[in-house]
Amino acid sequence: MASTGEHTVALLAGLPAEAAEAYTTDGSLDFDGNPALKNRTGGWRACRSILGTEFCYCLAFHGISFNLITYLTGVLGQSNVAAARNVSTWQATCFLMPLGGAVVADSYCGRYRTMVVSCFIGVAGMLMTALSAYLPLLVKNIVSSNIVPSQEFVLFLGLYMIAIGLGGLRPCLMSFGADQFDDGDPSERATKGSFFNWYIFNMNGASLISSTAIVWVQDHCGWALGLTIPAVVLAAGLSCLVAALRTYRFQRTRGSPLIRVCQVVVAAVRKCGIELPADSSLLYGMLEDGLAGVPRIDHTTDLQFFDKAAILVASDKEVEAAAAPARTSPWRLCVVTQVEEFKILVRMLPLWASVVFFYAVSAQVTSTFVEQGMAMDATVGSVRVPPASMSTFDILTIILLVPLYDRAFVPAARRLTGREKGISELQRIGAGLAMPVLAMASAALLETARLRAAPNSTSVLWQAPQYALMGVGEVLTTIGQLDFFYGQAPAAMKTVCTALGLLAIAAGGYLSSFLLTTVQWATATGGAPGWIPDDLNEGHLDRFFWMMAGLGCLNLIAFGSCARKYKSRKG
């Protein structure tokens, strides 16, 4: 099958030059499947709706996630450890599902259909979470303790429906927005950078509103209303997405890069008993149709086992000699470029694993940090500050530091180092990985002071430094690792490598859940309350924070070792 670009070229071949210039040059199509006109599709006319949807989805998601720990402990009566574990596991699932969503969008349904269906599932899931809060109001004659199991079932059913919905939205919204700008048009290509800026601004702006306004509604006006608002907001986002249908530009599905990764592993295992040729030029180097337009990658000498996927055996040579229309199956024979793409992924895995711990600490922002705040004095003057709203300091730090980093730090560092970005991506990530250590140390010192003071007498505002430190870490590590994975990825694997960022967040959430379970198992023995009991005044949450700080130091050392050994890919 011809590529999208070839399809468009064929359709435009008979048009006069001036008429052809009115169409996009990147092979994008309009809603009717025809070449997209620049003055009727794409650009900001389409991206305003996409940004509106993104704002609504972030507002809705964070409107539930920021204060979920309070709902689980205060309404459903879960223990601190169980609630923190449930929140971490759910959030991790929310960041794991986009991998499946990306495969569905790239291989089968396309980004737009995937987003619409996912939005419907997300809205249904949020309505289910709201129903869990309405159940005691609808069934007034049942004892409250008897209704809790039903509330939990409905709540978690809704939460994991939301996770499935986000799985289709998260990987598609940003890339679908970028599709609205023609890379072949210099003016549109320059405007694409502004789209990414507004995308990140929207994300943090929505988080700020969620951590203040929606959390306040949940704490002061009740959970029924507080959980209904996110559902209504996401439904509004779905309306924004559908309303501008005819202004969008669409790209054809081209298959999932994840399948190509699996093909290398399978082909190498099938030929595990075959010796590699001494001359690497004998490896299969012909680019298949699916790799048309993809730059070749030179052969490297490490990870030689996977080079066996490119060995030509007798049956493969017969197919090539016959010049058969259907080439050898890629599950049996892969080109060198495809093998090298896989090797690049493998080389980045140790660095990716080091980043995972950062997100295990980030998971504390919406779990143990909130639980710590619930045991503190939340009154500031005459106003009661919901503990979950303290994450505002995290968000404000990000909003303030992103432009400062880009406009002030990078130019200053560039003059000192001569690097285009001021410092390397790995240096940026490393600096960010030091922030969780400082944040955990700050939280531990605060908890020690809180335990020594009178109960509920320590102001919740003392948590601001630990939230701000995590915000600094996110500016350095989160953006740095996305930049690193995208920059080091080969042309045909950009989506997969960028998705490693979401997978790191998911793995960090699961790691947090594992650590919380292990700590509870190891410390709550023989009738002891453990480090994280329901009444934190009887526990030692400070020891948990010190443990995380120590693990963070070890993780930073491991990252430094991996970073020194990593050979950066150029070109």
C-alpha cells in the first residue's frame, strides 16, 4: 500500500501549481478523505478545540485524583496504608493504559476515533465515581456501614473505567494536535512550537484549578457534587472535540512500532543457534516497504545476540533470489536498521529504570503528603486549607520555573557550556533526581517536628517546601527525560520512546504501592501500629520518608553510573 504522502501526491498531480499550494504537503486528509486544504482545516482553528478538550480532561482527572485519598479514608473508612496503596495503584494504571491506547490508535482505529470512544468511557467512569457518593443519599434506610462495600465496588469500577478512557486520550491528544500543523509549511512548522507551550500551560492551569476550586467544593459542599463536576467537565471536553470535526486534519494509520520491536526478539530467538557472520555487511540490510523514508542506522557491535534477527539463511536467500512480491516475514528476518532501533531502546532501559524511582516519590504528593497534612493544623487565619490543596505549591512551582528555565537559565548556561540547551538532558535529569531526596528529607524533618509538638498544632503551610522541591524535580526530570527519550530515539521509534515517559510514571506508582505494602508488613507486627497507622500520631511516618530519601540517594548514584557509561546517539 502506498504511503499517505504518495496517496496525496497522486491526487494533486493533475492540479496547477497554485492550486496544489492550497493543500497540505504532509499527506494529511480532511474528514471526507480528500487532501486537506490549508485554509479550511488544521492550524489554530482546529487546535483550540483540542486544547479545550485537553484542559477539560486534565481538570476532570485531577479533580478526582488530588483528593481521592481523603474520600477513601474519610468516607469509605480505609486505613492510611490501604488508601495510599489504592491511589498509587490506580494512578499507575492510568499511566500504563496509554501504551495500549497508542497501539489501538496507530494500528487500527486512528487517533480521532480512539479519543472519542475513550472520552465516552471516561465520562461513564466519572459518573460511576459520582454514583458512589450518591448511594447513601439514594438508599437512606440502610446502615451506613452496610453500604460501604457497594460504594467501594461502584467507585473502583468507575476509577478503572476512567483509566481505560485516559488510555486512549493521553497518547493521542498531543500528537493529534501536532498533526494539525503542516511540517512542509515553514510558518505552520514554527507555530507548532507554540501549540506545545500552550498544551503544557493548559495542563498545569487545569491542575491548579483542580487542586484549589474542586478540592474546596469536595471538602465544603460534599462529595456528591464534588465528583459530579469532573464528569460534567469531561463531557464538555468531549463536546469540544466533536464540535470541530470538519476542521481537523487526519493521518492514516501506519502500524505500531511495538510490533516491530517484538519482531526483532522473535526473529533473533528463532536463529539463536546460528553463528553471526564475521563480516557485518552480510547481514540483511534491504529496507522494507514499511520502512520507506526511514533513515538507515549503521550497525553497532554491542548486543550481538539480536543481530541474529538480520542473518540471511538459505530459505531467506531463495525468497530474495526469486524476487517474490511478498518478502520474507519480518517475524523471521529483520533489516539491520530495525535491529539497531531495538538496540537503542535496550541501551536506554537502565536510565529509564532510574527515573522510575522519581515517580515513586511523586506518588507521595497525592498520598502520604496529604495524609501528613490531615494530621496538621489546616487553618490559615480564618480559612481552612484542604490538605490536598497544598499540591498547589507543586503546580505553581512548575508554572513559574518552566519559563524561567527556558528564558533565563538556558541562555546563561549556554554561554558557559557552549551547549545549545545549556546542559545535557542527562545532567538535567540527574539534577532533578536529587530533588526527591531533598523533598523526602524535608518531609521527614517536618514529621519529626510534628510528632514532638502538640497534636494538630503544626501549620500545614510547613509542607510548602517539600511540595515546591517536587515541583523543581518535575521541571528538571519530567521534561528532561521526555526530551532525552525523544531525542535519542530513531525516526521510526519516536512514539515508543516518548511513551517510555508515561510507562515510567506507571511503574513508579506500582513501586510506591509495593513499598507501602512492604513497610506496613515489616513494621506492623506483634501488635505494633507500624510506621503508617491510621492515627499518624502513633506511628513514624518520618522513618518512611527517611527510607525514601535513602533509596533516592542510591538511585541517584545508580543513575550517575549509567549516565557515564551511556553513549549518546548522534544524528
